[in-house]
Amino acid sequence: MRTLVVLPAVLVALLAVAAPAQATFPGRNGGIAFGLQSADGDHVPVTGHARLQFLRQPLAMDRTRSLIDCVTTDGVPSGGDCTATSYGAPSYSADGERIVFEAGTRIGIIDADGGPVVLQPAATGFDGDPCFSPDGSGIAFTGMNDHGGTDLYLRDLGSGVAHMIVRDAGEPAWSSRGRLAYVQGGKVYTANSDGRIRRRVSSGVSPDWSPGGRRLALVRPTFDRVGRMYTVSASGADLRRVGRSKNTSHPVWSPDGRWLAYYGMDLGVHVKRVGSHAQAKEVASTQISGESGFVVSFDPAWRPR
């Protein structure tokens, strides 16, 4: 965990990597899981936390609790469960009972109410951006390739076998109808679950399917993967802007399809009612102070119930 002297680099690094994959499945709105990184600012040695947090009732601004927490002292694990070295890009299963996430260079799975991390076998030198299939039997994820980009993989969780389905692609999202969305060359595409029958949808990044699988949320970036948020039909028609912010990143639908959660540079995690002119609500903060340390909230995932 780095100190406040390099905090701007920490924030840039969180947003510079490929945005987390998602699969928002239909249901009642449960809580929001999100990653959290924090460190003290004026103590030596520096104590930091990497957490997977859970906000039970985001629309009621309920309190959060930690699902899992790794404590580090000057970057060395010193407490909690550090099976995973980080907790980013969480995504729920369709039944809301499991969370898959980036656990450093590998992918981890944890029960939605917390518990030990089950690490998945490494397919490449850096596996990330995972999401569950609609039936929960597999995951889509990205693996680093030999020229510094990522390819899209599928893994059967029963056998553990993983195979590549799309080259030079990232940010997979699996719809409740069984169709994959992903990003390739700054454009969003959809495909069958085996990577075939591909269709270009729109320019943009960070796609997430609506619970019914008919629309996508995405970002058209103005800086790296941070920019304006939109929804669009799966055919590429009916593009609609959501909100006025130019600093949104990683939008995810609520299970009832009425809200979007997102984060962005210095924003923390917010929720925005789709189709409403009301301002977005902050539900998990990002706080920066040169003396007291920092707290960065990122990568929301909305639990179906």
C-alpha cells in the first residue's frame, strides 16, 4: 500500500486498468459490493487495508461492513485474510450467493456474505475482469496476452478448464439471456457465449447488461476510461445519456433496472436513477487528505435478491 505522497498515482492506477466486468441479473435490489483501499497518512510504518465492502441498503444509505479484509504494513501482509492481495472488479452470480473478483493476478470466488477466498487456477500471467455465466457454472474473464493486451476466456467451474474465445478483447459482461458483451478497440460488441456471431453495438467501454438483457450501459471516455455515461439497446439504437457528469466510470445496473451505480476519479461510488433529472447520490466515499491518509471506494456490483 502506497503513501499519500503518491496518492494521485494510486487513483490513476485504479482507473487506468480495464474496467471491471459485470453481469447484472434480474431480481429485487440487494446491497452493493465494492472494493476499498485505504492507508494512514502520517504514521511510520504505513498501515493499509484492501477490503471487499458491502453496503446492505444503498438507496437508504445504510452502513457498510467488510466481507473480507487484508491488512498490510509497508506493503507486507500483517493481518486479516491476505489469500487475495487485492479485492477489485466484484461481480455477483445470478442467485446473489457468490461474488467473483480480481484477487491480484488470479481470480477469486467468495460467498456473498463473506468467508474464505477460493482462488482459481491461473490461465495467464494476469487473469482479471471476471463475471459469472447466467447459470453460475462458468465465468468469463480476461487473460494477459504476449503483446501486453488481453484476450477473452471462458472457464468451466466444474472442471476448471479455461479456453480463449476472443483475441484482443476485454471487459466481458454476461447477460441474463446468455449473450456476452465485450470491448475491442474502444468499441462495444456482443457475441454468443462461445464468442461467435459477433455484432458491433457502439463506441465506448465498460459495458454492463440491463437485467432483462435488452440494453447496455457504457461509458464514452473523455480521459482514459472515465467519461460520460449512456445506455443503448443491444442493436446499437436508442443511445441515451445518463446524467451530466463527465467523470463516470464502470456503470452497473441495479437488479430492478431502475438505477445505475458507478464510480470515477475522486467520486467514490454513486447511484443514479435512470431517466431522472435528480442528482446522483454518493453511497461510498473517496476521501483524500495529505495528513490523515486516504480512502478510495471503487468497482460497485449490485446484488440480486
